[in-house]
Amino acid sequence: MDSDTSRVSSRPSSPEVDDIFMSTLKKSVHGFSAAVSSTQSDSPSELPGLRGLSASDEESLALRMASKKDRKLLSENELQAIRLKINSRERKRMHDLNVAMDGLREVMPYAHGPSVRKLSKIATLLLARNYILMLSNSLEEMKRLVSEIYGSGGHHGGFHPAACGTMAHAGPVPGHPAAPSHPAVHHPLLPPPAVSTSSLSAPGISAVTSVRPHHGLLKAPTAGAGPLGSSFQHWGVGAGMPCPCSMCQVPPPHVSSMSSVAMPRLAGDSK
DNA sequence: TAGGCCATCTGGTCCT
DNA sequence: AGGACCAGATGGCCTA
């Protein structure tokens, strides 16, 4: 709330103190939420300053709260029914949003399981962003390597360590064999290495580092799947080829800082 | 107990 | 007009 005050609202109708007050007032007067909500208590007793309203006050408030429909003399029951309908729609909308969020979590290179607390929404979104960036980098690098191999007369040099060293290894490779061997080492929540500096310094990326990690994710990675999930296979290993990258031999230098610093919550949370 | 995350309600705005 | 979308407010739950 405090941080929001500094934000410039593009909405002329952004609630102000009076609006909020009126909103609360309406609820207390008409008992909308009290009748609608099962999770929130909107009893007038929580609004001591509103207790002394006279009947005329309530009437004027009722008129002030009147929407287009109210002005058409809808009964209180009708209004309540409408409110219930709107609330239901909103619940469904948010539920659908959460379902989509769960679907996103499922495809994230992250440990899943009953003993693992799921990613928060913000963490899911930030992780997804980094993951997409990482995959994009990997794809570009793959293309480059392929063109190097087939474009230079089929010379095998495309797979030598030097070429590998230019790979976007700063980020985890999905299904990378290194993942299970040193869990929590390669984490997509970390900014992809080959990403432009502008994106790395973007608020979203930096925000990722402030997201509390899930303890359980590190403590109890899904068996056999690893943090990256079982559906991912390293491109070289999956094809029966040895992974040419240096990442398979030497853990990246930023490994240790990633799990405990970038994702403090990962080291402390479990559910 | 403070802080983070979440679900829900609510009213405003935009779009069809 | 109705529905979708959005953002603020609020309260509950959980964890450090």
C-alpha cells in the first residue's frame, strides 16, 4: 500500500481515501459482503465510526451507491444477486488464472512434489521469463553450432571445447545431466548468462533474486527427475552423444551463490 | 510478531 | 448492457 502511493495511476478512478471510505460505508450499510462473503467479516462493528447513521443517512448513502441498475429501482435482493453473480465470475476468473499458473509451474524446470512448496506466483512468472530467455539462448547457440558444423564442410571442430565455451552456459540447460548430480546448481531463476545486459538489469530479473526460495525444492528434489524435470533431456546426452560442453565437467562459478543468495527462500522454505 | 503470500470482495474502466 | 479485466482493500494462513 505504501509503495503504491508513489505510483502514478493511469486510472482516473483510482480509489482514494473517500472512495474507499464510501466503499466500506456501503458495505456496512447494506451488508453486502456480510451476506456474500464467507471469508471476510464486514460487520459494522468493525467500523465504529459508522454506527450512528440515521435512516436518512442510510438512504442517501444508498442513493449514492446507486449504480445504473440501482437507479432502475432494483430491489436489495436483486442487487445482492447481481453482486453474488459478479463475485462468482471474479472467483472463477481468478481460479482459471491460478489453473493456468499451475500449468506454468508444471512445465517449469523445477522440483515438483507433495513435499515441495509450490512457487509463488511472482516467482513462477519470473522463473518462466528467465527460462524462456535461457531456452532462446540455447536455441540460438544450437543454430550457431549446427551452421558451424555443416556450414564449414562438416568439420567436427564445431564440437570442440572452444566452441562449447562460447555457449550460453551461464544458465541451466534443461535436462542437463549436471542437474541431478548437483541439485540446485543450475537454476533458471538465475538470469540467463548470455542475455543482454539490459535484460539482466531489468527489474524483473533483479526481482527474482529477492524471491524467497523453497527449501523443499533443494531438500527433496523429485526422484529421477531433478530440478529440471523428467521431461527434459540434454541435447547431447539424449542423442547418445557425449555432452561437449565444459559445464558438464566443471560446475559454473556462480553455483553456490545462486541457491543461497539469489534464491534465499529455496534454502529455507518447505511445506 | 512481522512479513509474505493468497483468496476474496468490490468498484471502476474498457470492450463487444 | 453485460462481461472481462484490473487494482485496491482486507483478512487468513504460514513461516522465520
